[in-house]
Amino acid sequence: MEAGGITLFVVASVEVGNTTTKCILTATDLGLGKTFLVNKTVKLTRNVRKPRIGETVFGETIFGTPLTRQSVAEIVGDCIIESCNKAGISVAEIDFVVRSTGVVAHFENPSDIGTFIQALADGALLAGVPPSKMVPAVTKENLPEKVRRYSLLDKVFFDGSVAGVLPPRGSTGAEIVANEMEGELSTAGIKEGAKWTDVDFRNPCISMDFGTTFKGRITNDDLPYARTIGNFCGLGGAIADTITKGFLKQKDASAIDLKFESDYGVGEEAFELSEEIHKHIRVEKLSSNCKRFGKIPVNAKAAEDAGILLVGCDVGDNGSKFGELEKIGAEIRDQKLLLATLDVVMAKIFRRALEVVHSEGFFMENMAIGITGRAGITGKKPWLFLEELKDLGLYKKPEKNIVFVDDGLARGAAVMARCMNALGNPKNPLGGLRMSGCVLGERIKLQSGYFTS
Ligand SMILES: Nc1ncnc2c1ncn2[C@@H]1O[C@H](COP(=O)(O)OP(=O)(O)OP(=O)(O)O)[C@@H](O)[C@H]1O
Ligand SMILES: [Mg+2]
């Protein structure tokens, strides 16, 4: 899209989460390298239509909503069309679609994501997006004419690094955690979102996405690309949902059903309840024989062999102690106290995850911390997370090293689309190290080696 001499690159992030299914449209001003949110259309995944006779249920959300390839495609297609209508653009004006899902709990092993991503592609096709807008361009000529002059495809190619970070890989190329792609997008999105703040969120960094599930990355300071040296996994907002189910005495409820409220305080009682709740929560380094933690399939052996730290969050074993949390929820008497308690519970999960990263020797003082996902940024959480961070004493200036970003994953989709098509902006780089410049030169050098060696 071109408007007033500005070239906008429009990306749709389509995402089937365990709680919400979203189409988020962003427009990146390629001259400035900044991304604007255009429209966000959110539906509840549990309202997906029921499987029809003859369809195969190929997956289910963490709380058991059944999904078929066709039902996923329909909800995704509807979401894209609705989002474009609300934004006042046509589907044809979308330049690129990035698909992802956090619905991975039913996988046998971490690499089973393929079919789901195909169902998302079916949805995009139903909405009228051609397949060419879902795969990286190989040469500039494959890109829309208006964006060609911004593409560096004749200098660098897409080699799998997104916003200057390489994915974690076991030595055999095995996937480490099932929702790694979401961790990758969220990390990239926090890097972009942080551009609007005074926190430099380039590498090395720690990203945490508290959706229904918990995911994220730890990156190191290698150049030109940082390596992923750690991953988070397990339960995130699912913990808040379970407490809420008890409070509302409703089996399919989730924290997202609570009436919006902002004028509540966080007092002693919320801290006491959180302490009770945390007795049932495990936040720990995964042992090397672990295959599933907090319902998320993992390959802890491959992680250990590659020196990658896996930190997980669970309630008992794969949610086995959810019942205890529901009981505590049922005793909370008013919603203000519930909201305050959920905020403290999540802040303490953040603290414990960080403590593991530190005690395992993966923390560096020059690391930035980035948080996204509803269960990490709503209510009083940013303030409470910062208080926990101050209390840990890891930084001289904690507030300069932590950033909260909404819709991290969708922003990451916009970044991923740009990386795939080499639409970076050397004046406003996302890759490289904190407080340093662009790494384009080093990338070119590295990639020229791919051909000569
Ligand atoms: N006030 C709140 N406190 C804690 N958690 C909340 C609150 N409001 C919503 N949540 C939780 O946040 C989660 C939803 O966040 P989000 O939409 O980012 O996840 P998702 O993308 O659907 O899940 P996933 O990425 O794991 O597939 C739900 O578990 C929801 O209940
Ligand atoms: Mg999500």
C-alpha cells in the first residue's frame, strides 16, 4: 500500500491460540522501519464450530476444544475477512500472511506442527490470499513492485534467522519445544515493540510470552546471529484460567471471561493466596528424560545435548493438580481479590523462572527482558513484575532492562515477514547486539562463505 509517499508493508498474523484465535493486521512503514497495528480481530477458540460427521479431529486446545482441519480453516478465513472489513482494506491489499499456533498440547512430539500450519493455510486461501503470499520471496522480482526498492534480497537471503536470532536445534536438527515458532515470533515482536520505548531489546535477551501456554527464548550475544540458548515452556495463563474456573464455578470459563476492572489494589491477602497457589506450581529446569512438561511436548534430551536450558512451568504433572487450584479459586470471595491474586501469581512465576535462569548460569547482566501475552501484561502485572525484578537485585537499573509489549506475536509476524523478504532497515535495526549498530555487513560476509566453502 502506498500513501502520501510512504510505502506500507501489510502483514496479517493469523494465530490459533488455546484461548483466542486472532487475525492481526499490521502495516510497516518500510522507510522508517516502524510497525503500526491496523486491526485486531479476536475470536474465542472454544467457539469454533463443532466437528462435522466425516471430519477428523486432528487436535484440541489445552482445555479440550476439538478441532478439525476444516473447522480451523473456517474460523481463520472468517477472521481474516472480518479484520480486513474492519480495517477498510481488501484481502488483496495484504502483502504477506504469517501463520502460527499455540495449540500444541496434543502433539506426540515437538515436530508435529506441520498439519496445523496447513489448516491455517487453508483458512487464508478461503479468505482469498494466494499461496505466494505465505512463502518467502527468493528474488526481488517476486516481491510487489512498491516494496522492491526496500528489499536487500540482492545482498542477503533468508537463512532462517529472524530478527538476528537462530532457532535452537538439537545436534540432529530435532525440535526442542513444540511451540518454538511462537517463542520465535514473540521474541522478534518484543524487539519491534521495544522500538517504541527507551529499552533496547536486542541481543542478548530473555523473552517470555504468557499466553494460555508459556513460551519464550533466551538468546546469547553471538554475531551476526545470536543463538537460542534457552527456551521456556509449559503452562501460563492456563493457571489463571483454572483459578477462575473455581471462582466462577464454571467448567469452561477462563480468565478472559472476567469483567474488565482496573480499580483494584494488590494487598497482603493476594500475596497470601498466591503463596498457597504456588505450593502446587512447579517452575524448574527440565530433566533430560522429560518428554512433556506443562502439557507441552519437549525433547529435553536434545536440549541437554545441545547445551540449551529448558525452563518449564507446571501444576503437578501436566496439570494433575489443577483441582487444588480450582478449590482455592472457589474460596476467593470477590473479583477484585481474584484479579489481584492472578497478578501476583503470574509475577511470582516470572520471578521463579528468572531465578532458574540465573542459578543455572544463563543470566547475563547485559540481557534485556521482554514480556508479552495477556497473562503477562494485563492488570497490575507490569508493575508487580518490575517489583519482583527489583527485589531479585539482578540489575542496577531494572526499569531500563524490562519491557512489556502487547501483541508481541503479531508484531513478530510482521518482523518475520520482513526478514523472509529481506526488508530490514539498517538505520533502525532489530538484529545485532544491544547498544550496537546494524549487522548487515557481517551477514553478507557470513553468507558469502555459504557459497565458497
Ligand atoms: N487478568 C488476567 N490475569 C491472568 N491471565 C489472564 C487475564 N486475562 C486473560 N488471561 C489469560 O491469558 C491467556 C490468553 O492470552 P493470549 O490470548 O495471549 O493466549 P493465546 O494466544 O490464546 O494462548 P496460546 O498462545 O498459549 O495458544 C488465557 O489463558 C487467559 O485466560
Ligand atoms: Mg498466543
